[in-house]
Amino acid sequence: MKFETKAIRLGHSPDPQHRAVVPPVHQGTTFEFTAVGENTGYEYSRTSNPTRVLLEECLAGLEGGEFGVAFGSGMAATDAVLSMLRPGDEMVSARNLYGGTLRLFESIYTPRGVRFVYIDGGDPDAWRAAVTPHTKLLWLETPTNPLLQVFDIAAIAEVAREAAVPLVVDNTFASPYIQQPLALGADIVLHSTSKYINGHNDVIGGAVITSDPQVHEAVRFFQNTAGAVPGPWDCYLTLRGIKTLALRMRQHNANALAVARFLEGHGMVREVFYPGLERHPGHELARRQMDGYGGMVTFLLEGGLEQVNAFVEALGVFHFAESLGGAESLVCHPATMSHAALSEEERQRAGITDSMIRLSVGLENAEDLVEDLERALGAARRSLEAARAGC
Ligand SMILES: *Cc1c(COP(=O)(O)O)cnc(C)c1O
């Protein structure tokens, strides 16, 4: 089956009782035993729930993995993977990460004795050099948040194979429609399904997908033991969202490219980060590794915080809000929003300045989006001119 068909058929088998084409939501927490020690495979919904199993099968199939494990958030899924680490273990990670992921590494796992080694991530040899006998995981996001750097998954997976250490790829920014890390040699795929996979800005969720039985067992054990499971309705809504994932991603790709090209030529924009632009340093790699360049566009505005404020206040279609990957276009100020958990020094090292703006380009008409940005950039320009005239 091709991707679009899988997205509609996997996890959508008719219910065996009434043959309803769309399976019911199993809200029940507990299931009858048929005899002592015998049941239908379900006993308690933390351990396993039929609606959740459908979502897990669908996500595994879309990423080309054997096993999918769903969680109540992307952070819970991240925690499940990290639960495999013990005091004294090391993990090598690319530095440019979702702020909440870095906070989990530093505030929860570092005090427990796990050592995190951060590298820039672009050079496979730097990964090779950072691995020690204590290294137990390699970790990266690509494209990265918010700078949209692109890392060579196949080359870094080769380093992981040499070191006999699993490579984790957070595939949230790309979605499985655009990028398939397991096929490129990664061992574990992580998702915040709150983003493109659900796609409607209305469910928080996460997932871990792998074909490694040992990893799967550890993650499944953690899911049942720590219990950060998604509710059945959230699983149902996510499955519903997945049916249009391919259609949505194609439109996100087209709209984001139109927005990036517009920004590239605007006088109030100092720099645009989008892997679909020929001048992006990761463009060639992205062309090979991805099928489309995604819906995220980051840029640097001329001026400072005051101009950012004028810009966001003038927007009428984009919402000034965190998150990404939904139908609604969103604008985020990484320094004070998604990456506020980082210290000033960490932000500087990650290249996140006060004039950086991140767009999650949604599914509205691209002309409306460009018009909205044009108006807001005009407001930022007037603010800059007024500031200059003032001094
Ligand atoms: C949002 C996000 C997460 C965290 O997921 P939640 O569902 O918000 O817990 C992790 N990684 C990336 C890349 C994200 O964008």
C-alpha cells in the first residue's frame, strides 16, 4: 500500500460486532475475563485499549516500523525513550532541539546521573568523535527547531551502527509523509502527534515507533508502568486527522514555499530559513532525504523586540501562538515562547535571537497568508522608521 492508502486503511478496520466502517471509540477502562487467567487480550485500558491499538498500528505502518507506542504527549514519548538510560550513561545529541526536550534532558535526567554531550550535528565525523564506550543513544531532530537545519540521517545512522547504539530521530517537524527516518537507518522515531500528525491544533499526544523488539519492550513497559497514556477520544481524533495527512502536507509544502519566497525578497527581512530555498545550506540534502520541505519557515526581522511586537500586532490571519502543524497558521517568537525555557546563553549558542520569528504555515489560501505578512511587515517598517526618527 502507498502512503495515502495506509493513512486511510491502517487502524481503520471495521468493528467486528456491527461492521461500522469507522471503528467505535472504546471508552471503557476495564474488560471482562472469560475464565481464570483468560481474556480477549484486553484487561485494563492503561495497559492496552482497542482505540489506542488502532492508532499505534497506524503510526507504526506510516513510519515503516514494526511497533508503535502512543503517549499522552510528545514529552511523555520522549521520557519513555530516555527511560532506557541509567546513571553513568551518556547520550550524544544535536544541540538544536525543541526547548522542552532540552529541559527534560537537563532538569530531569542530568540530576539523575545521565550525561548529555551536545554537538552541532551537521558533521557525521563530529558524531563519531563524540561517541564513547558509555554512549547509549544518539539523538537528533531534523529539520531543527527553529533554525530548520537539515541533518544527514543516513550518515549519522551509519555512525550509530558502527557504535552499536540506537539513533533516535524526532520526526515531528517533517511528519512521516515527508521523511522516513527508519528507512534511512534510524532505529527509533519519535513524534509529538500534537503537530502535523493530528494536524488540527486540538489534541496533545506523542508516539515512539521502532522495529527493534528490545526498544519496543522497554518503551511499552514504561508506557504501562509510568502510565502517561493518551485517552481513547484523543486516539480517535488523531486517527481522524491522519486520514488527511498526505493532502495536508502537500498543501503545507506549497504554502510554505510561497511564503518563504515572498519573505526572501522583502526589505524588512534579514534572513529566511527554509530548506526549500536553493540558498539554504541544507537544500541539496533535504531534496535527497525529504519529499517536500515542510510547513515551517523561520526568518529574522529587521530591528528588535519593538518591531517584532508591531509585526505580530498587525497580523490578521496568522495567530500569535505556540505550537505548529495545524490547519491554522501560527506565528511564534522562539526567544520568549518555544525556547523561553533555555537560558540566555543557551539561546545565544543555539542562534536564537530576539528578532527571530517562526511561522507554522497553515492550510489557508497562500495569497491571504502573503498579504497578511506584507501588512505586518509594513507595520514593522513604520515602527523601525519611527524609532530611527526618534533618535
Ligand atoms: C512539540 C514538540 C515536542 C513536544 O511534544 P508535546 O506534544 O508538546 O509534548 C517534541 N519535539 C518537537 C520537535 C516538538 O515540536
